[in-house]
Amino acid sequence: MAEQGKVDPMHQFTIEPLFGTDHWNVAGHNIAFTNSALWMVITVVVLWVFMLGGMKRALVPGRWQMAVESMTGFIDSMLSANVGPRGRKYVPYIFSLFMFILFANLLGLLPLGLVGIHPFTITSHFTLTGVLAIMSFSIVLIVGFWRHGLHFFSLFVPHGTPVWLLWLIPIIELISFLVRPFSLGLRLFVAMMAGHVLLEVLSSFVIDSANAGLMFGIPIGGASFILMVAICALEILVAGIQAYVFALLTSLYLNDAENLH
């Protein structure tokens, strides 16, 4: 691929069966173990190791323990600020959600291609981000109806709504509420996919300019390579921001379910 100067920016998102499981079927449905499933497992294992190493409860915490405690404290503070005292019970879920997305984003940026391993960014697929969003949305619905019953529908009639708008505002609020899981999953999916596509396109510029000779290779290829490095640094920042935004919005939605604001 590199010798011909051809780079397919979408090839990196292809889901492929591994370990000869492409013919595994149950009730006519293929259940192959794919590269996406593999990196989900890797992400969970990395998260588990991270937590295991930080649960030593040493009197004088080391850096690893401090890292875990800092992250849990960060999530606890976010829930306290957005949900209130009732938010503490959601710390395990929001922490797991945030760390899973963060590690999945960062693992997809590792330069493992240098050793022949192709990292797969699982959050660049709407199937995964959509499932995470539906999980969060389902918890919001369960909590909302469990705590408030049918009074939960008052969420769609904001306080102070004029009587003459009661026929319109609830419809708008309901549509906005139902769009939440779609926008929540789409935001993460688009951000991660766009960054990886951009990096792949820039790599094609480097390859094509290098094949064209020094006249094009040095100015165009060099500029593209420098821009790739800058975009990589930006992608690391985006990986953290997107994990935070997903967790923050989930916290805000839980606040609606708990407090009907």
C-alpha cells in the first residue's frame, strides 16, 4: 500500500473476524470474534489492571494509587456538582463509562503499526457508542419513573411555561429528550472517526509526496508530517475531552431523572 502511494482512509474502520471465527453462526447469525471485540476486551483488561493497581490502600499512596483516587474523586465531584448528594450512587457507573471511553480512545492512538499491530478505535463505530448511549438513557428512564412515577412526564413541561404554549412546548421537549441518546452516541463516534480519517489522509500526502521526489517530498511531505504530529497531539486531547463530555452529559441527564430540573 505504501509503495503504491495509495491509502484508504476508511480501511482502518473495517471490522474483520479473527482466529478463524468467520464461520461461527448461531441461529443463522454470525458471531465471529472480530478485531472490534478484541480491542473491547483489551480495553476492559487495561481498565481492570489500572483499577487493580490503584486499590492497594497504602497509607502513603504511590503514583498509581493517587492516579486512581484522583480519577474517582474527579467523577465524584462532577456528580456532586451536577446531581447533588444523590449523585454519589452513580459514581461506579459514570467512572466505568468515563474510563472505558478514555482508554478506548487512547488505545486507538497508540503507534502499534510500527511493530505490525493495527490498533482499532472501537469508539469510531456508532454501534458501540450508540449502545453506551442507550445504556445511559435507559438508566435515566428507569431512575426517573422509579423515583417519580408518572410525574416524570412533568419534565416535558418546564416551570413557567405559558398556558397558551402547553400544546407545543411538551412536544418540543419530548423530541429533544428522545434525541439525547442519538446525539450522545453520534458526538463521540464522529469526533473519533474524523480525527483518524484526517490522520490517514495526511499520511497519504506524506507517501505520495515522497514518491514524487525531493522537490515535492521535502516541502509537502515535511509539512504534512509536522501537521500529523500536531493532529496526533490534538487527538490525545480530544480523546480525553470526548470521554469527559460523554460522562458529563450522562450526569446532567441523571440530574433530570433525580431532580426533575
